[in-house]
Amino acid sequence: MGAESVELLRRRDTQSPKKEMFMGESSSKIIVVVPTYNERDNLPELAKLLADLQLPGLQMLVVDDNSPDGTGDVADELAKAAPEQVGVLHRTEKDGLGRAYVAGITRALDEGADIVIQMDADLSHPASVLPTMVETLRTTDAGVVIGSRYVPGGSAAAEWAWHRRLLSAWANFYVNTILRLHVKDATAGFKAWKADTLRAIEVGSIQSNGYSFQVEMNHRAVRRGFRIAEVPIRFEERTHGASKMSLKVQLESALMPWKLLFRRS
């Protein structure tokens, strides 16, 4: 990470006239859990986008799976520059998105988070929508809010190839047909959770991994009677790094709805 990015965060943390408002007037603690693997180019930009929101009580928790490109070191630099805004959880192995989220969400709850955000590090999720998601949690009976591509006003990146659009649409139809979640974007990874919802669904006991983790989280929330709200987002294509979608992840995602259905039965 460039020295300019570190210095910018340090100045925001110590000199910004809005800093007192950012941390002092907050009645709730919001932790954005960001799993990373080889995201050293994207992480500083995401940190800047979150800091620019000036959302009271907002912190970022980076969960790095021992990235060989040095993402963990970049995260440590960000945390050193702005310790009130950035935390880091280092894991020794890469064992899937679901495991990283469980570790990060568990840490966030242990640190007293009132709201926990799930957010990708690849800049595909628009940080600008995060205040709307948080406000929806605070002012409605929703237990979780999804940043959705498939509600009115939502969309996916124009750069998406037709087969990716087809796969995404089919996955949502498939999941909802089997589990009847009544969620437009059941596979979405951009979510805001009330801490009480996460405790009620016992997030630490979720075993699924990859993108099926998102489906199982939704399924548990619905089964326990929590309402899922959706707000529109524009999902962007990553500009740096490579997608983590593998054949193994796709197969697990295809089987998980049936496992959840039979487990429920």
C-alpha cells in the first residue's frame, strides 16, 4: 500500500474536524466484516470509501486468510494508521469464505457490535448504499437487510458476460424454488445484520462454505421468523484481482439447498 493512503487515513483519524462526531455521537457500534485473499490493491480503496461515509460508530474488520500477495500486511498498515477505524484478524489458512465470515462475525459480536455488515473486498459492493442499509435496520422490523441486485432499482455490472447473468438468475430461482425464502437476491453477499439476529441464528454453528454460506444464513433467518429486507444496489465488476468462484464452490452451492430442505424435514 502506498504511503499516501496510510497517511490519508492517519490524518482522518487524528485531524478531521468530523472525527469527534464519527465516534462520539454514535449510539451503536457497526463493524464491517471484510474477508480477504489477495486483495492488496482493493483494500486501501475500500478503507477510504468507508471512512468517507463518516458514519458514526463504523469500523472495518479485515479477515485475511494468509494472502500470499501481502494483503495482511496492508491491513496491518491501515490498522496502525487508524486503529479506531480498522481492525485485523489473521487466519493461518484459506478454508473458504464461510469460515472466514464465521470467524469475523464471531469476533465482531465479541467486540460488542450492534450491527454487523458483510462486504466483499473487491469493490463490487457499493459502500455508498451502506448508510441506507443501516438506517433500514434501525427504523424497521427487519432482522437483516440485503443489498440486492434484483429488486426495482438494482442492477449488475454491464461488464458481466451473459453466462454470468444467466447463472446468477438461475441460482436465485433454484434456491427460492427449493427453500421458498421469498428473497429476490438470495445469493447476495452484501448484508447488514442486527447482532441479535446473528445470535439467534447461531452463526457460529453454520457449516456451509463458499457462496452457499449466504443461502444458509438467509434460510436460518427465515426459519426463525426474522424479516429480510432488500434495498437496491448496482453490483460492480472487480477491477483488480481474480474471482474466487471455483467448481467446488459451485457444486456445494447447488447441493446446499437440498441439504437444508431435508434437514428441516
